[in-house]
Amino acid sequence: MTAVDEIKIGGLGASRKRVEDQRFIRGKGNYTDDIVLPGMLHMEILRSPLAHARIVSIDTSRAWQIPGVHLVLTGEMMATRNLAWMPTLSYDTQAVLATDKVRFQGQEVACVIADDPYIAKDACEAIDVEYEPLPPIVNPEQALADGAPVIRDDKEGQDSNVIYNWEVGDAAGTERAFAEADTISRLRLHYPRSHPSPIECCGSIADFNRATSKLTVYMTTQAPHIIRAAVALVAELPEHMIRIISPDIGGGFGNKVPVYPGYVCSILASILLERPVKWIEDKTGNLISTGFARDIYLDGELALRNDGKILGVRMHVDSDHGAFFSDAQPSKFKIGLLHSAFACYNIPAGRITARGTYTNKAPGGVAYRCSFRVTEAMFFQERMIQAAAQDLGMDQAAFRRINLVSDDQFPFRTPFGFLTDSGQYGKCLDVGLRAVGYEDFRKQQAEAKARGRLLGLGISTMTEPLGAGNSREYDILGIKMFDSADLKVHMTGKAILRTGAKTQGQGHETTWAQIVAHELGIPAEDVVVEEGDTDTAPFGMGTYASRSTPVAGAAVAMVSRKIRAKARKLAAHLLEVSEEDVEWELGRFYVRSAPDRGVTIQECAMAAYSNMPDGMEPGLENTAYYDPPNLTWPFAVYIVTVEVDPETGVWDVLNMVAVDDCGVRINPMIVEGQIMGGLTEAYAMANMQFITFDAEGNCVGSNYMDYLLPTAWETPGYELHSEVVTPSPHHPIGAKGIGECAAVGGPAAFVNAVMDAIADTGVRNIDMPLLPDRVWEAITKRHDVSGAPPVRSDD
Ligand code: MCN
Ligand code: CUM
């Protein structure tokens, strides 16, 4: 007998088909809205039509009279239970239902609970709210202007719209670097607001049982245990009497990390009515009120030597957080991991200053396929790198090559203090350049130019920190960031695995079983994976920041190893030899001196319940908590070629090459799916997707006519490369996160390509999205097109 074939049993490296798709493609998924409980009522939310206004009065009497209405909740009623406001994940407060003022269009003002959602919606319209309008503030510049109205006048001592001033890096060293520079390259950029827009909106079904005092909440959350802790704190319910169940999730993309007022209201309503209460957000509600992303302005500077060496970097960012500072991020860092910028470049000194402001927009600023602001960090970085190469008159690839961290420099301390773990940056760049035919394209580009055609090539190279955290540095609201896995191997060698992560489409049910197969030789199909139920899953911090593989995935490997250690003892007992004489090969223990004498892992499992040695605790189950020593640092090179039509400003992608090194790939097919999805979102952000606000604070982008998602029709094709593999030196199976890389690094590649195509115009920047009219304006007027669209240019 020999070891089992790892690929055949669906182990590490197998492109195993996604087991969850068995139910998804049959329409048998079980999403929050699919759940129907006996006696269930329905909740709808009345939202503010105005961005900034004082509430004069709320009259709910007409709503109460509508047959089928069970409860009308207002801020005033919430206040009697101390629930009108709730703490945010960034130590701010957020209104659950407005009491004093409304602070953004779409803010929750009241809720109606009724027999069905239609009655509830009608009753919302029967609530009479009198508002006294206040001047709205829609960007940081207005927020910081003299005499600007203070949006958060509810907060004692808050006399401006500034939330924080934060800085990181080496101020003196950076000053010196800039003093020594031959050239200083400057760029101002805006990364506009965008929205994750998962197909499934947010929702919850709260079910409070008075007899048992137990509260069960089915909800769309990426982090059920954090929600349980938050509910325990906010609703003052004992934690063991709260069960959060996150069933199938129809896409999260960060939108389902925060705590939303709808969740809180449905919980209170269920407690008051002693019946299950379901809240399902509609698309407009989701687009205008839940977890936005980005909306951040950069003043960036690079200190350069004329030979191409970057000496220092200076960044100032102004971040628009909306009306409440509700970012989910490690509490140590005010602007997430923005300071991971330039981590792949060898730059001696850097400094970031960051200022956050309140505005009359929905709260957000962190979520959407990003590890806490790394999307902004890498976009700014790669736009600044392109501008710097251009300012020096250097080739884009050569300039990067001079400054990228080389293979022998790891672990590498980045300009803002991170320690990157590993990588082969130069090799990835070579693979990408070869694949796109770099030299040839430059020739084609020159020839095309002679005929009036605009071709461009954009490069984006980046490493990003994935896997928050390690508990020394990372926590949310004081809860340390680590993760967990619990593995129960049954008598017949079949197993159930639970983790503290929560899949939303990433395929954990498939890939975690592959790690077990790799560690134990139990076929992946014999391992069922379950996530998202706080009564059964071990405590974990959930899925976002591509942390699942780096942290929960590591815990899966570690718990499997604990199981293997016990199985070894069982094997020694079965083989009647001492443990030291037992060897392991995949799926089987054998006697070192007699390799034919062996027992399978399944036989060990049976023995754990039927034939254990004297004194051994029965059973084959264990739990592992994993606190990673560092973040994992995948690397990527994205290269895009485009043609820009000077007559219309329309740009088409000719080719896109992606070289991703995320260490060991558990399931190559799933990894490629993650990259393609991310590139598509990157393309959407660069090309079409934005939520903007008019001067009154009206949200433009509250529906899919205005907020454009790319379909298969406009999405370009991608050429993916997987030949560079640098295992993470500290991850038990060498895997690094991948979930966001393409969405993080992709946007700059598209924008850089368009900017390269129009370089001769002297235009340094067009802010995203690069809509045709904006590109056309830049080409014909020969000026930068900046700021949050719609842009009002002077001429
Ligand atoms: N994987 C792998 N080998 C690796 C790394 C990852 O096979 N070396 C697999 C993993 O096992 C997992 C998937 O790829 O099945 C993504 O893993 P990982 O990079 O750990 O990311 P997470 O599972 O933590 O997912 C989070 C990430 C984020 S933050 C957003 S936002 C996002 C994304 O994933 N949201 C998504 N991808 C998404 N994909 C879908 N379909 N839906 C979402 O909501
Ligand atoms: Cu920031 S979006 Mo993902 O980390 O859930």
C-alpha cells in the first residue's frame, strides 16, 4: 500500500469543482430572504429624503391606523431603551433611527412592522415628518471651510467636521530625502466613492423567544461573532442567549461587515412583539445607505534622483467618511492600512498625514474588496509611480525595476513600518512584460501614433497585506484578530469542519476540505464544511480583508495536525509498535522498518471510538485557534493595453495580463475565479462605476441605471499567469490571501493605460471613473479632469 494520490482526493492544488455550486446553480441556496418562520412579521424602513435637516416632528398616527401594522418605531422610542444611537466599529456613534437631525439622504428615520412588506411600505409613507433643511456638505473641502455647519452637533466637544488627524512614518527622514531630491514628482488624485453592490442586499430575521430568553438572528453578515458581541453590548443581552446565523450570502464584498440600523431595529421589534421580524433591504436602500467605499483625496509627492531611484514619499490624504465614522478597521490605525502604500518598493523614508471629515453622505469608507484601504493605497502608489517615471522621462518598466524590493531583501521593512514576508517581484514583472509583448507593443504604439491612433499601456505592480491580524497589532473594538477551526472526525473517517470565517461566494466549503485532505489524506468529499452559526462555529473574526486563507485556513491546517498527532498514537496502538517507530505518508501510518504494515487514517478514526489504548481520551475531535505571526504579502503585476478614441473619449481594452503570486494555491480554479472577479471590479471602477452627490446632497447612483455594473458584454478578457509561486514563509501551507488582489491592483493598470495613451497632451490625471466625456474633455481641452464627478469645468 502507498500514500493516497493527493490530487485524486481533492487535496492541495486540485482544481476541485465548487461543492457549494451544487445547490447554488439549482436555485437551492438558502439565503436570508428564503427563510420563513412561523408567525413572521415584516419590517420596512422610512428613509430621509434630505441630506441635512433638523427634525421638527414625526407623526406616526396615520401609520398606526393601517390594518396589519403591528409596530411603528421612531428614534424617540428607541431612545427610551437607549438604542437611538449605537457604537460604530471605529469608536464613533451612529444613529439607529434619527432623533435630532438627519445627516444624509437615505438615513433611517422610522420603521414599520406589519403583516407583509407591502403594508409596511405603505405605512412608512403614512408617517409625517417635518424637516427644517440645513445646508448640506458633500465633500471634505466644504466640511473644512470656515463657518461650515457642524454635522455632528450631537457629540459633545465636536466643534468642527474633523474626525481625526493622523500621521505615520518618519517626518525628519522624509524631509531630508526631499531636500536631497533632484526631482519632485507631484500628483493630486481622488479615488471616488464606490459601492460593493452585492446581488443580495442586506437583511435580517430576528426571532426572540420569551420562554427561553434566546434571541436567534438570521442575517447577512460576513462576521457573525463580531455581530454577536455587538448585539450583546448594544442590546444588553447575555452573549450565550444570542445566536447569529449567517446562511448563504449572495455576495458580500465588504458590504456585509458593518452593523446596520436595520439589524438593530428588527431585533428590538422582535423583542417587543415576541414574533420573528424580517427586514430585507431593497436595492435603492442598499445603494444609498450601506457601507460605501473610498472617497478619498490624495496629495502625493515622490522625491527622485535623476537615475530613477526613489528617495522618499510624502502623502496627505483627506478622507470623506460621511455622517458617521463607521469604518471596520484595526483600532490602532485611523485610516486602515493605507500606510501599506509603496510596500513593494525599496524607499528609505516616507510619511503620511491623514485627515478624516464628516460630510452629509452615508457612512462608509472602508468596505469593497479591500484590506482596510489598501485599494486606495495601491491605486495612489501606482498612479504616482507612473507619473514619476514620466516626469523623469524613464521607461515605466525600467523605473519599477530599479525600485522594486529584490528577492534577497526579505523580510523587508516598508517605508511606513510593515514587514513584508516574501516575494519574487522582478520575476513576476518579467513574466507580465513577456506575456504582453512589451517591446513590440511600444513599437506598435509609436507606429499607431504616426497615424493618429492612441494606444496606451498601463502597468500596476503591488504587494498587499492580507490576513489581519496578528493579535499584537490588530483588533476591532478591542477584540483581537485571530481565527479558528474545529474538526470532528467521525468513526467512519468522515468529518465535519467548522471555522470562524464566513464564505460569501469565495468557496470555503470546497477549499477548506482540500486543506484537510492535504493534511490527513481524508478525501475532500468526505469533509463537510460549515460556517456562520455562532452556536456551532468556533469564535472567529469572519471573512473580509482576504483574511480567511491566511488565518482561518491556517487554523484548518493546524487543527488537522492536532488530529494527526492523536491518530499517530492510535496507529502505534493498532500496529503494536511505539509511536517513534510510526511514519506518516498521506492518508496512512506505517511501521518504519516494515512499510507494508500500516493503518489508514480511517482505521485510526474507527479506533478512536472503538479501540483506543488504555488511558486515552476517546474521540477524534479538536479545535485550533490561529494567531498569525505576520500578514501574508501576495504580489501582483497587472498590465493593460488600450486604444483610446480621440473623437469620443471611449477606450477599449486590447489586452490584459495578470501575474499573481499568492503563494501556494489551494484550488487553482477558485483562485483564478477570484482574480477574474477582482479584475472585473477593477475595470468597473476605472471605467464606469461611481456614486456621486449633487450640491444638495442627493445621491446620484441609487439604481442600476445610474450606477453601472459591467456585464459580460463590456467586460474584457484576461490572460492569467500562475507560474510564480513564493510560499509564505510563516503560513503552515505557504498560502497567501488572494481575494482582493485584482480589485486592489487592477484599477491603476487601466487608468495608467489610458493616461499613457494620451501622454502627449500633457494631461497628468483624469480621476476615476474614466467616462468617455471626461477622457474627451482631457484630450480636447488639454487639462486634468479632477474631483468627484459630475465635474463642472470652468471652460
Ligand atoms: N484560495 C486558494 N489559494 C490561495 C488563496 C486563496 O485556493 N493561496 C482560495 C480560498 O480558499 C478561498 C478563496 O480563494 O476559497 C479566497 O480566499 P482568500 O484570499 O483567503 O479570501 P477570503 O476567503 O477571506 O475572502 C475575502 C475576499 C474579500 S475581502 C472580498 S471583499 C471578496 C472576495 O474575497 N468578496 C467576495 N471575493 C469574493 N468572491 C465572491 N464570490 N463573493 C464575494 O463577496
Ligand atoms: Cu474591504 S471588502 Mo472585503 O474586506 O470584505
